[in-house]
Amino acid sequence: MVFILLLFFMLASSLTRLNAVPLEVPSVSSEGTGQPQSLLLRIQADGSLDLNGDALPRSGLAAALRAWQARSPTLGVVVQPDDSVDLQQLLRVFDALAAAGVPVLRLH
């Protein structure tokens, strides 16, 4: 009886199809370009912004993003708000990013 069950499960497991999830692996040529794949936009507790560690006035956000996008059109932006930033401030930044035409936006 055990042999028949073992045989049944062995045959049944070999007939099942496994569906794999496709993964996008970055190409070797894109790693050596020196261009970042995404920018880090931090929103500080007082509402000030910094883009990749450089202080940035809120009025200059759109111009800075357009300059980065001119160099790399598929560049994304990762937004990292401070824990004390309220939702209204975060939405204002998201609106500014959408107005600047940021193609990829992530919240960290």
C-alpha cells in the first residue's frame, strides 16, 4: 500500500506545471554608466526637502527634477518622509512630482 501511494505521489508531482514569476535582471551595461537608477527625495520634519543629500527649496523641486530627467528620462524618485511629516505635506510633494512628470514614484 505504501509503495502504491509513493508511486502515485511521484507520478503526480512530475505532471504538475510550475509557473515561474519573470524577474528583470539589470544588464551589465546599465551598471557601469554611473547614473543613479532613482533619486532619493527626503522630506524633513520641518518640511524642508533634500534631493540625494543636497538641500533643495520647495520652489526649485520641479526644475531640479526636469534637469535630472533630461539626463535620464526613465529615472525614478523614492520619497522618504520623516516620521512626523503629515499627510498634507506629503501630498503636496507628490503633486509637485506629478506636475514635473516623474515617471516612477515610490514611497519609502
